[in-house]
Amino acid sequence: MDWEVVIGLETHAQLSTKSKIFSGASTQFSAAPNMQACAVDLALPGALPVTNRVAVERAILFGLAINATIAPRSVFSRKHYFYPDSPKGYQISQYELPVIRGGLIIIRVEVNEKSRPNVYKKSIKLIRAHLEEDAGKSLHKDFTGMTGIDLNRAGIPLLEIVTEPDMRSAAEAVAYAKTLHSLVVWLNICDGNMQEGSFRFDANVSVRRLGDQAFGTRTEIKNLNSFRFLEEAIQYEVCRQIRLIQNGGIVVQETRLYDSNRGETQAMRHKEDAHDYRYLPDPDLIPLIINKDWVDKVRRFLPELPDAMRCRFTKQYSLLRHEADALTTSQAFAEYYEQVVSKVGITNAKMVANWMIGGLASHLNRDRLSIGETRVSAEQLALIILRIVDGTISNKIGKEIFGIIWDENASDNTAADRIINSKRFKQISDISSLEAILDTVIATNPKCVNEYLSGKNHAFNALVGQMMKATQGQANPQQVNELLKNKLSKHSK
Ligand code: ADP
Ligand code: MG
């Protein structure tokens, strides 16, 4: 029996604002407990919420980026439940009238079918995205027989982004999650820090027999804070549900938690229905009115989006799709690329791409640095590339110089020239010295020479290699190639 998996994701993205969504308290992460909770966050009697304009503008920007409808009028509601980390006894959220409705996110899913990589595109429809406040935190670690409550997080603005049940595998869910993550970071509306909880998912998962029209009963796995946990939790849950049904059981609609140590989901509570929350419009807050002028004002901050930029990169710089992808993983990386290209000329755009995807990215990965923390600046890389292009140094020496600048964390823009001059990295391009060295290489490698003369082409490369070694990489490989061909052709006569 074949099964089909159905997944809908709810994502909570903390919006990066200086102050909270309904109070003036700071949102800075890692302050001492309760140092950033004011009267509104503590729910002291008489304290009134006021909506943070910037949080609304972040939501509008998101709506524009995904081609959604931005509601001219939306309403904040109270969602009632009791939990110690929410002193009001309710959470301010949006219910019937969310600020964002509809919209699309296009994902690219990579699957390894029978070890053959395959990529397909799919668009995931969003139901809505609404504004709400985050809850505080219960602290269990530092207390015995007691629980501490930290309300610093209470009131941090959240955008809850809800998809249609459009995803059909854990791979699709992860692809969506990653795309959404890079989009909110790209838009600069969320810092995307998953360890700090700035971006977390609830996964709704159900299964049905292939061909069935109706969806199966779903469970909701709460608070997944990494792509890996999202994938593992879905995979586990899918197996659990299928096994359950095959053994004659039924799936109950419930909330589950993923235990990453045991690699399994566990029942947490029966799922509440909306009516359990007694949603009602918050009488302390006026409806959120967003007119066209406001939307147009926000639209001016909409950056070129990743897909559009990828498309432009492939055309403008003649790059391959995967190169454009790699260069647009973040706005800062793409900006670095265009800065280097503007200095070395568009004819060398491909070469810049290779340097960034190879050298730069692997150095960043190795040292776990972001592009903002790079130890070789765009100016410095541009000069290395210019010196390779103008023949001063070889590609190999360029790499060595890149490594030196990286290790020095040099701050001078002309570091490449400084290092070339100090270490005699310049290429030997004076023909007579090259020829002299080449003669020695030929004389000391008779085996290679004979092999080449008897038609074995790889022997030629071996000789070039010997030459580069003899000159410590300072010879110009192209020049060596020509000279060597010349000399060998005389040998054969
Ligand atoms: P609630 O408000 O109770 O969480 P919603 O109807 O808003 O319920 O749906 C929440 C999420 O669950 C959405 O992302 C939706 O796509 C998803 N979903 C709904 N039904 C199913 C189902 N049968 N299987 C998987 N996901 C589902
Ligand atoms: Mg929900």
C-alpha cells in the first residue's frame, strides 16, 4: 500500500525590532532575567498596549515579498490560555482578520532518487501571516523544586506564517523552511538565529492512502528549532502514523513534542480547537489600519529578491545556475560579489565567482565566519584577481596570497601588492631565465620526455609540473606550455 504524506507548516519568526510589539521594553537577547519586562509585559493592572509601527512594517514588507494581500484593516485578538510564562492569561494575536493573506513561496527540492540527483520546483501557498506577541520562558535548570519565570521574551513581536497543507515529504518541508528562512533574513525583518529561537516551526503532519481525496487526521509537532529536527521529527511521525493505521489504530489530533535525544515524537496534549481559546477582539487595541500610502512607503524598502537576483546574475555575468545560487545565499555575499566584479571588470565575472565559491566560501566555512566577518575584503580579493589577470602572478600564487591575507587579517586594501613585492611572488616572465630552467628540467626528466615523444600526452603535464616546482610556482604556466612545446618539438627532430 502506498501512502502520501501531507504537511503544513506554521513558522514563528521573531521580527527584529528594537522594542517589543506592544511595549517600549528592549528586545535585546541574553539580558539577565526580567530586566527587559515593563509594566505591559508583566500585565500590571492598568498598563495598556500600543502597537509597534516597525513590527507592522516588517509584516507589510514580508507580504509584499511573497505577493500576498495586505489587509487594509486587521484586528488584534486575545487568545486565552493559562500558562505561567504568560501573565495576562491571554496572548495578543490575530485571528479572523490577519494582516497578511495568501501569497506564494517557490521552493526547489533536491532529491536523490536511486543516487541520481533530481531537482524540481514547487510553489507552496500561504494561508496567512499574522502578528502576535511571544510568550515568556519557564526556567527549570537553575531551580530545584521550583520554576523560574523570565518575561524578557514576553512581547517580542512574532510573525506567524502559515502554509496550506501543500508539502508532500519531509524534503519539501525542509526546502520550504530553508527558503522562508533565507527570505526573512534577506528582507532583514528577522535575524534568523535558530539557536536563540528567533525562527521556529510547528509541523502539522498527516498521512493518507495514495489516491484518497480526504486528508488524514493530523498531529502538530511543536517548537522545532532546527532544519534537522524538522526533518527527523516529520520522518518519525510519518512512520508512526502509518504503522498505527496499519495495525488497525487511528491517529488522534494532538500536539506532540520532538525529543531529539531519543529521535521520537511524544504526545503532549490533545489539540485545542479554536473555540477553546475564546478568541475575542482586544478592546485595548484599535484595529490595525494600513492604507495604500503606508504600503507604498514600505515598498521602497523592498530589496531585489533572491530569485530575481539569481536570474539577473546568470544573464548579466554569464554564470551557471548553481553559481548564481551559491553567490546569492545572502545579500551580503551577493554584494561582495558585485563589489569585486565592479573592480575587476565584467569580463572576469566568472573568475570572481570561482574565487568566491571555492576559496572564499571554504575559508569562511572552515573558520565558521559569516561573510560580514571575512578576513579578505572585496577590495583585497579584487587586487589578487587583477594581479592574476595582468600576469604578475599565477593562479596558484594568488591562492597562496589569499591565504596569507586571510591569516594576517590584513586591513590594507593593497595587501596583495605588498605581499607580492615582499616575497618575490612575481612571475618569472623573462624568457631566457625560463629557458635555462626548462633545459635543466628536460635534462633531468628523460623518461617523461621520451614518453611524451612516443605520444603519451600526460607526460607533458608532468613536465610542466616539474617546471612549476623548480620555479616555486613563479613561472607563467601558459608561457611554460609554449616554451616546452617548442623545445620538445626540436627534440623529436
Ligand atoms: P489551527 O489553527 O488549529 O492550527 P489551521 O487550520 O490554521 O489549524 O491549520 C494549521 C496548519 O495545519 C496549516 O499549516 C495547515 O496547512 C495544516 N493542516 C491542516 N490540515 C492538515 C492535514 N490534514 N494534514 C497536514 N496538515 C494540515
Ligand atoms: Mg496553529
